[in-house]
Amino acid sequence: MGRAGQIALLALGLALAIIGFAISTRGAAQQPHPPFTGAWMEPRSGGFVAIGITSHEDSTLNYSVELVQGPALLHEWKGIRLRPGQTWQVTASAPAGDVAAYVFREDKPATPYRHLNLAADLRAAMG
Amino acid sequence: VSVIVCCYTRKRYDDLIAAIASLQGQTRQPEEVIVVVDHSPTLERDLRRLKGVVVIRNRHRRGLSGARNSGLEVARGDVIAFLDDDAVAEPDWLARLYSWYWAPAVIGVGGRIVPAWDRGRPPWFPPEFDWVVGCSYVGLPDKAAPVRNLIGCNMSFRREIFESAGTFRTALGRSRSMPDGCEETELCIRAGASVPGSVLLYDPEAVVNHRIREQRHTIRYFVSRCFAEGRSKALVSRLVGAGRGLASERAYALHALPRGVVRSVSRAIAESNVAVLAQSLAIGAGFALTTAGYLKGLGAPPARPGRRPRPLPAVKRLRRRRPTGRPTLPDPPRIATSPTVAARRQAPVGAASGWGWLPLLVAAMGLGLLVVALADNAARFGQPWAYWAFWAGVLAIFAPASVRLASASAGRRERLGIACALGLGLYSVKVLHSPTGFTFHDELLHWRTAQDILSTGHLFTANPLLPISAYYPGLELATSALAATHVSIFLAGVVVLAAARLAMMIALFVLYEEVSGSAQVAGLGVLLYAATPNFMFWSSQFAYESLALPLTLVVLALLAVRSRVKGPRRRLLGIVAIIGIGYVILSHHLTSVFLVAFLFLWWLGGRLISRGTEPARLTVPLWPALLAASGVVLWAIVVAPGVIAYVGEPLLGVFGQLGQIATGHAPPRQFFTSGGHVGPLGERLTAVAAVGIILAALPVSLWVAWRSQRRSALGVLLVFLALLYPPSLALRVGPGGPEASSRLSDFLFIGVGLVLAMGVAGFWQEIATRVRPAVFVGAVTSIIFVGGVILGLGGFARLPGPYLVEGGPRAIEPESQAVASWVLAANGPGNRVATDRSNGLLVGSYGQQHPVNGLADGVGVWPIFYPDRWNGGVDAVLLRGGIRYLITDLRLTTDTPYDGVYFESGEQIPKDGYPLHVAALTKFDGRHGVSRVYDSGDIQVYDVGPVVDALRAGGGH
């Protein structure tokens, strides 16, 4: 085999490897994972709480959020529309004591989709 | 090497001087040239004036055999070569002869003798009868191959042959008055019989030019020599038996001579040259005369064969004068014992240069990587064919390379190129697995150290994931330096490790080549090392040993090369080796300890071997070992005082487990099972076959390697390493054993690779008579490689894919990564967290938190998570660990852990707690003082700060 043929084969091997890397990189980025939504609640000073949602779902979803203290509904947010990767957050006031937040998917409103709570001690520590 | 030149007459003085000059101009200089004067005082007196040669007189009866024996009695070389006094050797003659002696089976090597006719070849003189004038003739192999006997003008033998089989028979051989011969034929047959399986090689590229004086151009001389040869053959047949004595002659008479007749007739017709036609007549006449001489010899009363030659006594050997440069010779071919096998296995001499098959193999490797990439993608999308595609791609990388490296015909540059391409190709398989970020367990530990260096700008920042990593930051330092040029740590790490892998392959090749003297053995050794369980995945991951081991091999290769060079280059190699030793110490604790031990044993081996009759080869001075030992100890005292506990405790644990198993206090581990998951039957069988092949091949390979390396300090040490491999497998019966055994094999395979390669090259190819040897070796090494991959990494982790519970890289996925990112963003770095192994890795690396664990904090967190109800044990661990956040992952309740543990090694699992109960992970909900601050469905984050504060305050909870 001549030098040109050898160089061509070397180039072919390198090209195939590079294509392989490109394919694998693209595949890793597109790998399907179970969709999920992350929700959080944190105490803030002055009797406030911060609530947030980040959607990692497959498609746009509508959420609603309820902030409760025992049986009392303190705040309710509806029609929160999030595209995949989008985040929603809010800060709200709440009386001292334990509080809980429930995140609902509006297409499945019967069951809380996410559940959070802040203990009174934690909120008190925040001041 | 000693070279013996025998002479008997002043008339050939000029020829003798030319012969000696040709020896002094060899690329591979002989250690001594011995000129034996056969009862000629005048000549002896003249020769005494010569410098650079040892002149002795024949102490035996007059004749060539006696003269040669006199030379043998004073020669001290390992290899003793003979050159006629009227022959001139080509400059690479000795280098070529000597290059074959790497193979233990080779007991003698001879070369081509080209007639240098004073008046040109007589037209009637057939090339088939050049043996008449002591030259190579048509009928001998035209490529390097085993033969029955060598020709005295150009031949060499191992010294041991004369020590075991005796010297030349003085009753045979030429003298002034008698044109007899066959003394070397008889010796060769006797030597071959004394060493079963041994080989005499004829290499037509090792050339001497033999002067044919005018008086030998005559028909009269032709007649007398043919007749005398037949008579000598008869005597040899009486001594060794007609079967062996005439085996070559039968083939010669049946094939070479008829072809010679046909050739001369056709040439005479083509050239209309009647004189050429006379060659066919000469062939017939010569055959008839030789036969007549043979019959006369048989019919004559048995001549006294003389005393059976006495074995040569052992003498103090010469120190080998190592060549200053490696001769660019083709590899010696594998050694065959039958002509048919030999014919198939001959090395095409002259194929030493060029890239050979390398471009084709690179193309095959590119194709293999493409197939692996497709397999990875298929696995990501849950396609069942991914498994088989993966193995097809990996074998497309390994198998063709293994076949070519096993082949005798590849050149050195080609082999080195293939070794490098193979190393990088297999490394790329690992990169293709996770092409966008680190996902393997240890990678995330070291990512944290690299990130700490980059973010703080200084070394030794505490790393809670792997505290010791911060104190051995060689890899992270190099990576951070590259990452400082605005590339990611991931990309920088991939580049650094690719360079390390390349250096590793080159260093291993050079090391093996220095020891064996053969590029074929070097290539095979690298190939077999690539079959180490850890090579493809574990040693390719971003972890400190992945840099330290290649650097160690570079240091060893540098010191091996240094042992044979002189002058400024030697100093330079020493300086680079010192830098390398320093960086190994900076990079990894166990590897640096291995390096110290290796260097000490290498030095010690040299000392012990040199106590014998001969000096040791490939030695190392004491200073590298002292330097490395001082560095390791100082580093451990000044920088990393915790290293002894870190390394020692797990080691003691492994041996403790073995002790318990041996005494019946604990059951042995179930092989091929991790966390209750059993590997496929095919994989189990392949892994067992791979280990079985190695164990079966080792004894003979060790013997072959020992025979050729017993005077090499480095070679002996590598043989010793290989000896440790079988007992190291015992570690696998303990729970922590597979990891320890695989890690140990990274070091032991440095010896195993060489030993098996020498075994393959020197012996094992002999058993492959029904298939092409290279294909056979390629197939066997491919099984070893596949078995190694299976042993090195669980099947669940070899390919990417959907989430698996504690499935190593399969547990590194977006939901856990989102939690790690949220914890950092919401709460800042450094909070003390209790969670499972995979979430701990992510929250400790990308999340920059402090996952509490037994290794870093002395507190195992599993008692928090295993019980279904909150109890005092939970309180105790929360308090001792100073935990602020708990992270639970409900997916852990769906399966047993693929990596074997949910939380960390040594976790104590309740009897019914496997897999984890849902209640065990949800017990924190609604607990007084506990806040559920994050929820992503599978994963929850609990803030237990108030609970721990209350416990600290002594109020209980």
C-alpha cells in the first residue's frame, strides 16, 4: 500500500472515531430520563417563606400551589404555567409556626404532586 | 559475544586481517575476538602484534575441530560465534545473529555465506553445490527459518550448548591434507538432541562473504570435496544415526537438485549457453560422487570417532557490552520445530520499516469506536442489541491489533504504533461512555479536588468525599493547570489522561523491549497488559492512580534505558526519572509505595545476581530507590499524615476478612454477584476462562522467561511480579477482595504481561499448528481481554442507560444532579449532609457540600436510614455527625444496590432491611422539628438542624 493509501486509512480511522464521539455526545444529551418537577420551600426572615418550582417535565405543565398552616389556607397560586427548564418562585408571608406547601398539577388536581413543610423551630431560627 | 577465528597458514594472512577488521567494524561489537592458530608458529608470531584480539594456539590435534575447541576453552561469551579466516562479515552480521537469542529455544544461529570468487563463478559450477566451497547453497531457506545444522564459516551457539553437549569432535573436520567436513553438522545434531525443543536458526540476512580462491574453482576440487563430504556424512550417520544424519540431505536431493537441473537446462536454452547446461551435469556428477563417498564411508571399517567430546567447563562470563543504539532489525520470527510450520511462520526480513498494518488497524479501531458509540446510544435508549454491539465494537478495536502484534512479520515502529493506538482506543471506549461529564464514582471524588484547587487557588483544601485525595493532587494539579485556560475540568481531565495513556503505552513497550530485546515480545506484552481487568474502564477514569501508574512506568522505562547508555544522555535520563519519581509521589500513595518497593528489589536483584559467576544485566543503582523512599516518607509525614491509616485499614480489613473466611467464621463471597445481582452465565464462563488461560499459560511462560532473564535484574523482578499473580486471586474470595485484587493486578500485570508475552513468543505458538499462529494467539488474548473487562467492571456499568439503584455511573442522572445544584444554590457550600452513596457523590462534588461518611468523619450514616422508625440510633448519628440535611431517595426502595452498598462499605444491613423499606425513608415526614425543604418526587431534602440543635442542647427530641 502506498503512502497515500496509508494516510487515507489513518484519516478514515480518525474520522470514524470523531463521528463516534459526536454521536455519543449527542446521544448523551438526548438520553431520555424520567421527567420530574423540583419544588422547594425555605424560611425567610420577617415571617416570610420562599416557595419555588422548577419543571424538568417533558412538556409544558400548569401547576397550582397552596400554602397552609394546619387546616388554614394561607395563600393559593393557580395557573402557574412552566415550560421544561423554567422556574417559578414566590415569597409570601406566613404566621409563626409550622407551615406546609402543596404543589398540584392542574391536570391531576386530586393528589398533591409535591409536598413541603417548614417546622416552626426552623422558621424561628431564621428570625 | 565471543567470536572465534581459526587459521593455519601465513598465506591467508591478508584475508585474516580483513576478517578481523570486519569484526571490529560490527554495529554490535563482540566482547572478544579469539584467533586460534592451528600449529603455525610463524603465523602465531605475526599475529601476536595485533591489538584488540586474543591470539592462542591450538592445544589439540591439528585440524579445524581442535582449533575451534581451543578457542572455546578460552571464550567467555554467552554466545560464541565462528567466522572463517577467509571470510568478511557484513557490519550487521553479529547484531543479526545475536538478536535471535532472546528466544530461549534458540540454541544456535547461522547466516548466509556468499561466495566471493577470485575469478568469478565458473559457469559449470551449480549454486546448489556451493556447499562444496563452504558457502550457502540453493536449497537453504531464503528467509529466516529453523535448520538441522549450521555452516561453520558463519555460525554461532549458546555457550551452554558446549557445556552440556560437548565440543567439536576432533575426529571429524577438515585438516590441511583432508577436505573432510561435517564436524559442525555432527555438533548441531548432538546439540539439538541434548536440548529437547531447541532450535537452530538460519538467517540469510546475517551475511558473510567467503573468499573462494582459484585453486577451488577447479573440477578436481569439486570432485574431491563431493566425495569427502559423502564420506564425512557416513561417519556422522554412524555417530548420530542415519535418520537424523541424512534428514536434510534427503529433502535436498529430492527437491533442490531436480529443480537445479531444470533451472540450468531452461536457462541454457533461454541463453543459448552450453556452459550453463554443464551445471546440470555437475549436479548429477556431484550427487553421484557424494553418494559414492557415502557408500565408501559406510563400507569402510569403522573409523575411531575419537573420544566423546568433553563438556566445556563453566567460566566467568563476560559482562555484556550493550549496544549504544538499538539496531534496526526485524523481529526474530517465532520458533518452529517442523519445516512446514516454520515455512508458514517465517518473518519477512526487511519488513521492519514502515507502518505496516497500522493504518488499517487504526481504521478498524475507528470503526470499533463508532460501533461502541452506537451501542452506547442504543443503551441510553434501552435497545437490547446494545450489549452485543458493545462487545463487537470493543473486539474490533482489540482483536485485529492482537493478531497483528502476535504476528512475526510486523516491524518495530508498526508494533509501537499499534500499542499506542490500542491504548488510546480502549481509553476512548471509556470516554464514549460518558462524553459530557464525569460519572464514575472516583471521578467525582477527584473532580471535587480539582474544583477546590481552581476555586481556592491553593492545594490541600479538605475534600470530604475523599480526604486523602487533597494531599495527592498530581492529577488535579495538571488538570487544573489546563482548565485554567478556560476549558472545563472534564475536558482538561480527559486530555491529561489521554496523554498519560499514550505515555503509558510507550513506556511499557520500551520497558518490555529493554528486557526482552524483542519488539514482538514488547508488543505482545503491552497487548496482554491491556487485558488487565482495570485497563479499559477503571484505569481510564479521572482518578489519581490513572496518572500515577503511567508515570511509574515511564520512570521504570527511563531507568531501564539509562542502564545501557552513557554520557550526557544517561544524565538526562536520570534527571527526568527523578522528576518522574517526584510527580508519582505527588500523585498517589500506593503507586509511590509500589515504585519504592520495585526500585529497591530491582537494585537488590542486581546485587544478588552479580554475586554469581557473571555480572547482572539491566541493573539499577540504589539512589533512585533511596530518593523515592525518602520522598514517600517525607510526604507522608509532612503533607499527608493520614495516609497510613487510609491505606492500612482497608488492607488490614481485606486480610481480616480472608482470615475469617479461612477459619470458617465468615462465608466466602459469592463470585460474580453484587448487591444480589448476578452476572450472565456467558460472562461468568468467559471470566473464568480468561483467568484459567492465564493460570495455565503461566508455568511454562515463567520457565521460558526465567531461562532468558535469570541474569537480568529487571527481568527477574518482573518474573517475580508475575509469580505473585496466582496467589493474589485469593483476595477475590473476600467481600472487599475483587477491588483489591483488580487494583493489585494493575501492578502485577507489569510482570504477567512480559512473562506471558515471552511464553507466547517462545513456546505457546508452537501448539498452534492447525491454525495460523497469530490468529490463535489473537483469539486467546481476546478471550483474556474480554474476561478482564468482565472482571473489572460490572455489566450494569459498562454501558450507559436508565437509572439503576446505586448503579455507579447509571445512578448519576438529572434528578440527583438537580438536587445537588439546588442545595448549593439555596444553602451555600459546606453543609453537613447525610445521604446515600450516589447522591452523596453528587452533593459532595457539584453541590460542594460535606456528605458525612465513615472515611472522612468516622461516622457511618446508614443507621439513620435503615430503621423503619425514628429511634435513639438515629439521634445518635445525627448528633455525632453534626448533620444539617438528610437527602432521601425513594428509588432505593425499588431494588438492591448494584454497587453492593446503599451508603458506604461496611454498612450493616438489618436482616429484613434489604432492599430498603419505604417506611425507612419516609419516617422523617411529620417528625417534630424536621422540615421537608425540597421534593422532586423521588428525592426529598430534610432540614434537621433544629433537631440536632436540640440534641446538642441536651434536651432530647
